[in-house]
Amino acid sequence: MQSGGDFSNGFHGDHHRELEMEDKQVPVISSFGRAKRRSHAGARDPRGGLANVLRVSDQLGEQKSLETSESPPPPCTDFDVAYFHSYAHVGIHEEMIKDRARTETYREAIMQHQSLIQGKVVVDVGCGTGILSIFCAQAGAKRVYAVDASDIAVQAKEVVNANSLSDKVIVLHGRVEDVEIDEEVDVIISEWMGYMLLYESMLGSVITARDRWLKPGGLILPSHATLYMAPVSHPDRYSHSIDFWRNVYGIDMSAMMQLAKQCAFEEPSVESISGENVLTWPEVVKHIDCQTIKIQELDSVTARYKFNSMMRAPMHGFAFWFDVEFSGPTSSPAKNTSETSVASGSSSISPSGEVNQKKRTNPSDALVLSTSPEAPPTHWQQTIVYFYDPIDVEQDQVIEGSVTLSQSKENRRFMNIHLEYSSAGRSFVKESVMR
């Protein structure tokens, strides 16, 4: 994923609004954007120009039994083609591989589960350069199907050959929905997480692979994922983008401030914050068990929240981050009843003292990759939905409302964000499209 500056957001669109429900004032909308990490490049057929890589037919294989109850795969849209093509750029893979927290955690997870991988058949969904497939082969996998619809599959095949693993790692160029694997598999591995966990909608491909090929009780890495949110205060960011215009080389340019707010805050912002910016304990927006989740659950996710501010500060918006766990298929999820720090991202205590509905393994038994503000930095950073104007909150002041994340009808890889929030008798709505 590509970063574009200290406060990279890289999302552009004109479906954003922040409405105070008391006076119904909606700011004027403008559309600006910068390059983002997993950028959507110009469309080109990702299946063209590929030599010595196993391909897939544009239609379902004729060898598939007519008696199967599988529905036809969804069509590959122009948006999908552009999305896959964007991953042919080496810079995206370089940034992801250089993310040591990400890559080394995956390698450690593979080695921790070596007994379930050794001698087994693995599918790597969205294999990219093939690094996770090679890790699995090094762990003793009998066979690894490395699947990617991007032209990066060409390089993945070359990397596999250069490491003398072509007898174990089979590169399949095409969508998981289209490729044919004529055997059940024991393990699925994938780095599918996008900004705010669900952006890009790649989890659907993992679910498809699970439903098509995974043996009952098979291993999925990561096994669980959890999306968090919390209100944040970020005066430095606000000052950098907005207050700057009050005095520019001795000139009053405050007339620029309203436009600056629209340009800086109409879109979700991908950036790094610290635990000091977070005003409350986080709440869980969505917990995912990769063994059981259905694709339909990803169409729209809604969660209600209620926070109590731990300090007096201006609230500038809400931050979102996630963690993923790498647990074995026989783990017994249990409720974690201890209050933990924002840094770990490993549990969330509601204002009533009860744990949010998040079933997970004991953190001491599960390897966790966290993108929380106090965890080691990752290329995902955190995603902030900023208000146009801050809200002053007192210590113990209640902030409550709901958030809905839904796949855009325009393009399922885009995500609509609908935030409702109330505090001190004032209610607001903020809507954004993450493109």
C-alpha cells in the first residue's frame, strides 16, 4: 500500500457530509484526493501477457460436476480489473514486505502452526510476490497453490523458480472465484486486510476459497480479526491543516479555513496517531471468525457505541484500527474479562463494565498482529474520520451513537462510512466514501 505524505488519505469522492442535526447545516462539498497505498490504477486486463503461469478459463471449468450446488462466480467488473492491475506495481509489494511487523508476524504464525502445514496442501489467497507461499513451502507444505489475479503472478512464478520451489508452489493467475483446484486443501493463508480492516473487500475472496476447497476443521491464517474505534483528540493535526491559515507570513488568510476544512476532513485520513491521542477505551465495531463468517455479513456492518471521555480535550473525530489473530482450528474462543490497554488492542470494555461481544482466544495463546496506536507501526497505520470542527468534551462526558460500514453500490471495493454521534445534547452525522 502506498503512502502519500504525513497525513495520507488518498480517498476522493463527493458523497461526504457532516450534518449537525440541530441546525441542518451541511458544508459545501469538494473533491480532492491524493495517491493512496493500495491505489486503483488504470484498467488493463490482468490476465494478459502471462507466460509459464497456470491460467484459468474465463468460464467455469467444464470438469466441474453439474451436480454441484455452487452459484456462478460474480462477474469480474472493470473496477475489479483496475484493482487487480494496481497490485502489479512493485512499490505496493515492496512497502508491504518491508512492513516487518506484518511480514514477520505472518512468518512466525506459519512456523507456530508448522505441524498443521507440514505435508499438507495450502492455498495462498492474493499471493502477490509469493512470499507467504514460500514461507509455507519452507515450513514443509506438500503443495501450495499461490493465487493472484494481478500480473504480479508473473514475478511470483519467477521468484518461486529462483528458489527451486516450482515442484511445491503452483502459481495460479486468476481470481479465487474462477481458478480450479482439483483437491481439498488443509490450510488457507492470506493477507487480506485493508484500511479499517474491511476496505477493499478482499475478505470475500478468502471466504470463497474456504467454501470451495477447505477441508472441515482446516486451518485459516489469520483465524480471527477485530475492528476497533475510539474518539480521538489531535490538535496538532488540526493546527497543521486549519489554524495555519490564520496567519500566513503575517497575512490574515482565515478566509481559506472553510475550504481547508473541507479539503482536509471530508475524507477518511490514513495516518499514524499515538495512544495519547485516544480519549477513551476502544469499542469493538466488528469481530470476525474466518471459519464461520458469511459473505453476506460484509455487505453492511453496524455497531452502536457509548464512550466516556477519560479527559477534558477537544474531540476531533474517531480513529479505527484492527488486529488479527493466528489461532489453530481447535482453539476454544473465550471471553476476555480483563481490561487491557489501547496499545494491545486485545479487548474492549464497555462503559457498563461488560466486555463487548467479541469471542476470541486467550491473548497469551494466540499470536496477534495489531495496528493499534501504541502497537509497533504498520503500513496500515490508523484510519481517522475527522469532524469539520472539534467538539469540546469534559472528563467522563458521554459520547454515543452508531457507525455503519457498507460496501458501495458503485464499487464493492469502496466503503461507505455513516457515523452518527451525540454528546452534550448535540447530535451529528458524518458520511464518507472510502475510495
